[in-house]
Amino acid sequence: MLEELTIRNYALVEGFSIAFQKGFSVLTGETGAGKSIIVGSLSFLLGAKAGAEVIRTGAEEAQVSAVVSVSAKNQDALAWLAERDIAPEEGRLIVRRTLRVSGRGSMYIQHIPVTRRDLTEFMSLLFDLHGQHSHESLLKKEAHRKYLDRFAGLEAEAQEFNRRYLALEDKKKNLGDSLTSAKERNARLELLQYAVEEIAGAAPKRGETEALETEAQRLGDFEKLSAQVNAAGSALFDHEPSALSLVRKVRAFLEGAAVIDGTLGTLAKRAENLYYEIEDTAEEFRAYRDDLKYDPQRLETVEERLAALYRLKKKYGPDEDAVLRYKAEAEAEIEALSGTEENREKLKAEINACEKELALKARDLTAKRTAAAGLLSTRITGLLPHLGMPPARFAVAVIPQKGHTPWGAEDVEFLISANAGEPLKELSRVASGGELSRVMLAVKTVLSDADALETLIFDEIDAGIGGEVAVTVGKYLAEIGKLKQIFCVTHLASIAVRADNHIKAEKRSEAGRTITGISAVQGDDRRREIARMLSGDAGAAALAHADALLTKYAGL
């Protein structure tokens, strides 16, 4: 429900806020007073496209915001918000949209930025605006199926059918993916088995290449390595004076000196540690030198092993880990492919069972929709003469489809013949804006209990009607207003007097500029507005007529 609307610098509107009430509200005013601007700003807030031309001259940006409440019965809207972690506060939300002269804009729901698509999607769950095609749900075929299912109480069954349909499609896709030819499958198996055998035969170990490359370098440069090792051995312990013998002497000298001068004790200790370190180094190095032998056969073995590992890594991965991972994945795929035929037969059986269940569900839905379509057609057609369309015929067509659609075995489409002798055709090809509004009024009258939408906005609903038809249209709007919030732009006093709330649009000049504003009118102000709508002025006769209508229809 729309609780409050604030408009800033939109078209001729400089700025105002107005609160809205439950029930049936009308917006009236002289031609050119700005009623279309108010409807346009609502359309803007519902997500309609808009350019910088809607910004008031001299302003940097236009802004339209609203406080809206979401009923606990509107599960679609609440689910939409929950999916995006947007939480109403005491059932209320602030929705805001701005547009700057640069053409860029921003949209927020409860201070959370959203896209225009998101805004349109969410607001369509709360509001239905009729009179401008961008918001007429009657022109959307998908909405026709939803309307019929709500009327028939089939929404839960339709959702269940859709769930089963999507599950079946997933199974069919999985089957299609598995239906490779036996030749392709065998070729893949042969390739995988060869890879597994090759890797298993080579038996690579993690880090093996690095260790072998180090050994190969040592054996390949043995002469240079041997010369360096022997030279180091000579300097370290073989020839005198050697590093080991020199450090031994330094240690002995410093220990003797420390006896005389205690301050040298620390240096003597360090010399002792150095001696032991060099001694340990010499022992390890002597063992290394003694084991160092040139083995041309080992070099050949190492090079052959490295070549084998390089071949594996070129085929299956950059290192031993990747090669072993490829082997594990190949073994898993071999197992899966080996069981493909068995799995495929099992999947075929599941698909066959699902198709049978879906066919039963589809037949049941079709039967219920067909019966409900006839009843809905009759009820809506019966209302149209009272709404100024006496020759019109309305039909809900249940059109069989080849195979199943995501929502059943048929499409649903609303058709109309607006004139006697004319065949039924699509609403968009036949009905004018005013006729569409009246058709929607008839639909909403019939569906008022089942429809979760909370606010209906009607523009141009009184186009081409008057007299008793206008009285009846007002009656129907008032009836729906007991269940919904109705907002209607009208020029007819016979509709306006039925309203629970009366809002007036008017222009005024300030500092040489034209400004549009709206305000709620009550009491004598409402009498005068009704009188103006009746005769163009607020003379005695018009006021008397206004009083009569208000007494008769509004109980005033």
C-alpha cells in the first residue's frame, strides 16, 4: 500500500509530500492542472524509463520517494525482499528514485541500491498502474496464466508442476550429456587407460625431478667438482698449515693469554667454538670426499629417468603432483565411463517415470484451468456492459501446446471483442487505454479476493463514458476499494463522489514560475471541486447538484 508520496523537482512539481489512505482515492483537477504529472511520477517510481526532460527546469535532479507497506499476505513481495536481505521496518519500506541532468540516476529500496530492473520487478508485486502500456499487466501473457491460476486456486499446483518440469529437464540434460557414441566412449577409455598405465609404470615421486637434476649436475661436472673438493680438503686438513691446525693453534694461544688477562676469556671461548665447528666441518667434508666417485653408469641412469619424467610432465602436468593428480582423475573417469551404460539405463527409467507423473499433473491442471477459464470469461463479460462496454465479449483462451511448457500443457491468453460482430483478438490489438482500464477493473473485481497486489492505479478509466455507466464504474471502484487501495484519476463527478479520499491537483504561479501541487480536499472544498467537475464553476445550482451526489453516494 502507498502510504506517503514525496516529489521533488519532477516536471512542474517543485516539491510536496502527501499521505495516502486506505480505500478508494480519486485525483481530480482542471485540464492541465498536472494530474498526468502525478501519474507520471508514480510511473517513474515504479521503474518506467525516463530522460532528463522530466527534471524541473533549473534543477540538478528530480527525486520521487514513497513510504510503502507490504502486507503479510503478499508472500511474493516478502520472498523477493528476503532473497536480497532487505528488511521492512514494521512492515514498511522507503523506496526512492532520483535522476540527474547528466542522465544518470539511482534507485534505493530501504537504503539498499537496486537496478531499474529490480525496482520494476519489486514494485510490480505491490502496484498495478493502468492507462500506460508500460505497466499494463493485462498485456503480458505470462500474467494471464497467473490471473487464471489465482482465480482457480491453482497457484500451489502450478508451482509444483514447474518444480517437477525443471527437475525433468535437468535429468534429460544429464542423459543427453551421457549419450556419446560407443566409439567415442571407447576411444576415451583407451586414452585414459594408456595414461594411467604409463604413469603407474613410471611411478613418479613428489620432488623426484629436483633431486635427480641436482645429482645429474654433480655427475656431469665431476672433474670440476673433484678439483674443487680436493683443493678444499687440502686447505682444510690435508696440508700444513691447514685451516684446522691454524685454528687449533689460535685456540691454544688465546687460552694461555686468558690465564694472564681474564678479559680475553670471551674471545678464547669463541676460538674454542670455532675450532669445534671447523673440526665438525672437516669430518663431514672428509666423509663426502671419500664417497665422491665418478660413476658414468649412474649418470646415464639418472639422465634416462629425468627424460622419462620430462615426458610425463609434458603430457600430464608441470610437476609430479599434477601428473599424479591426472592419474587419479583418469581412474575416476574410467570408473564413471565403465558404468555409463548402467547409469544411463537407470536415468532413462527415471525420466520415463517423471514424464508419466508430469503428464498426469498436466492433464489435471488443464482440466481445472479449462473449467475455470469458462467461469472467469462469463463473469468478466457479464461486468463489461456495466462498465460502458455493452457489446464486448471477454474470453480466457486455454491454448494447447505441443509437449509441456514450464507451467503446464497450455498457454493462457486473454482475448476480447470490443465491438459487436468482431472476432476475439489479443487485448493489445483491440482495446484502447480506457477500455483496458475498464477490462482490468472487471478482472480485479472478480479476482479481488485472490490477487495479492495491494494498490491499483487507474488512469483514463473514464475515457468515453458518462451517465449511468460512470455511476456503475464508480460503484465498482468503491467495491474494490474495500479490499484494495485504489487510486484513480478522473474527470467525472459521479466517480469522484464515491471516493473515500479526494485529492486535487492544481497549478499556481510563484515568482513568475508555474508550480503544480496536490492536496487532500474535504468538506466545503470537496463540494466546490465536485461542483466544478459538474458544470465548470461553483455556482448555486452546481453546488446543490454536488450536495445531492455527495449525500446519495458518499453519505454526506
